[in-house]
Amino acid sequence: MTLTPVPRLAVIVVAAGSGTRLRGGAPKAFVGLGTRSILHRCLLGVFAGPLAQVVVVVPEGYEGDALTDARDAAGPAADLLTVVTGGATRQQSVSAGVAALWADVAVVLVHDAARALTPPAVFERVAAAVDAGAAAVIPTLPVVDTIKRVDADGRVVGGVDRSELAAAQTPQGFRRAVLEEALSGAETDHTDDAAAVAAAGHAVVTVAGDEASFKITTAPDLERARSMMQGAPAASAPPTPRDLLPRVGIGTDVHGFGGEGTLWLAGLEWPGEQALSGHSDGDAVAHAIVDALLAAAGLGDIGTHFGTDRPEFAGAHAEAFLAHTVGLLAAAGWRVGNVSVQVQANRPRFAARRVEAEQALSQALGGAAVSVSATTTDGLGFTGRTEGVAAFATALVVPA
């Protein structure tokens, strides 16, 4: 067996963040992007860059998931891979990564897994600048927006000369000894690695960043990344047969009665029935289908894309939810195969409108086959007491 040469360069990929603003149902790096995770997509770019030891820093309990994604992305370079557990802060996580470096490593790049689409050329530029003698290097982009200083009351108090500003990205590169010294001597917790190095008295220089190296922080950022990936070539090998197989997801949703207006369920209006409560129209059937489809495609869950921070979906009906979900799937390279959903409720009675519900849901999903069934719980639980509706969906998605 031929072993990969021991490199002088290491890339620490920080993937230990919780991702609370992304609301993806998992730590940010493990939210779906394409057919895999944000971390997997990030590592494709890392392993396509300069030869390096790659240290992936993840939250406690996610070491196994990270190792699976990282080995797949690394391919034949898997012997360059190390996965370690991070700390409560970014600085602690970076320190954990530094502690795992091999003795021969002299140059260290620290990269955010959330900058999943960073091109390999950025890694090459940063590493080359450190090799040329810089102690610390960061990739940056010019600030193009007009920047204002604003007081606590929201009043503009002055302008800022943007010619002196730059937007910092990652990977940030350092001579190993410089980074180790800065981290060990830091008196405060820095959220930026270059800031810790600058505080230790070292000069930080810049190289050109890349527009694709934006940080995935919110749900719109994630949708932007998925849109950019649509039709883009992967940074490593072509998809394997496993990546081209159909995938199955499950979804559930419950809503209690007590909303205003008319009941909307399974994409239909039910005159005379009590409405369900919810941010939108409370359509538990449609919402369960959305969750099942997103789960099958590895795209997070309904809260990621339709949360209360998305006012355009307040009061929206099934058609809006399902059509938007079809678009998300298409951007990630999937289409709906078929959907099966079961409703558990005493009311409304589905028998007379089951076919109508199937047709409405199918139309909203672009013509995909949908089957709907309904049952009761023999008086048990909140649905048995007629307090609300529960729905359980299974969805099949296939490569587009």
C-alpha cells in the first residue's frame, strides 16, 4: 500500500458550532446541502486544495457522523484525516485542532465548515502567502455597500470610509508557532483567529477572497448555497451509484384546534369545521409532507425553511409550502417520487373528500403521486379527545 506523503501544511476545519440561527435541526455543519451535509461539501473543497493534514473539529456526539462524511470526501487521502471534539467557544475548538497537528506541520489554515463553497484556489493563495514569509494571512473581499455609523436610537451619525474596510473570510493561514503562541497567550476569547494573532503583536496580511466563500448562517444563506450548487460540478469525484439512488424520508406534524377562520387541511378548505392554530394555516397534512420531503433529500426540516422568521408564509396554505419545497428539492438535484400521508383525527371526516385532497396535494407537488388515508385513535390521546389533528407522511425522492 502506498501512503500519502506527510505534509507540512494542515487545515483545521471548525465544525463545532450549534447553528441556532440556521435552525436546521442539527449542528450547522451537519445540515443537508446537496446529497450530503454542509461539512461534506466543505471537505470536498479542502481535499481538492493543497496536500494537507485535515483536522475536523466537531461537537461532542457527532464524531462518528463527521468521520463518515470526511472519509467519503477524502477518498484515497483518508489517511490525512483526523476528527476531534471541539470546545464551548471557537477559540477552544481551534485549540483542540492545533493539539491534533502532526509534528511536521509548519503552516496551519483554519477554515469555517460553514463556508462550504470556498474554492480550492483560496486555500492555495493563503498557504502560498504564509510560505512566502507572512506570519498571518486572511482572504478578504472589498466592502461595496455604503457603511453608516448608527447610534442606539437608530439615527445615522456619520459615514465610514469603506476604502479602509474589507470583509474577512476563511481559511485564515498562520505559521504554526505564531498561532500556537497566540492561542496559549490569549487573555480574552477571540471569535476570529487572526484577531488573536494580531493581539499577540503579529502583522496580518490579506489575499483575495472569493464571493463563493460566503458563510452559511441563516436559512436564506442555505438556499443561496443550494442554488449555487445546482448544476455546478463537484470538487472531487463524480456521484457514486449510492448518491443516485432514491431516498425515503418521514415527517410528522400536529396542530391543535383554536385558530381563526375556516379549517384548512390537506390543501382543502373545510367550511363549518373549527380552524387549526399555527403560524400559517395549521395544515398538519401539508406540513408533514414538507418535513418528509426535506428529510428524504437531506435538506433539514420545515423549521429551517418556513419558520416564524419568514413572514411571507404567515397564513400561507399548502400550495405555497409544497411548491416552495419542490423548488428546494430541485435546487439540490431531487424531484418528488411519491408521497403517502395518514391523518389521525376525529374531525373532519375524510372519506368523502379523500380523492379531492389527493388531487390538490398532487397538483401542489407538480403532479407527483399522493395517497391520503385517515384514521381515529379510539378516543385515546389529544386527537381522540378532538383537541387537534396529527399527520404522518412518508416521501420518496429520486435524482432529478
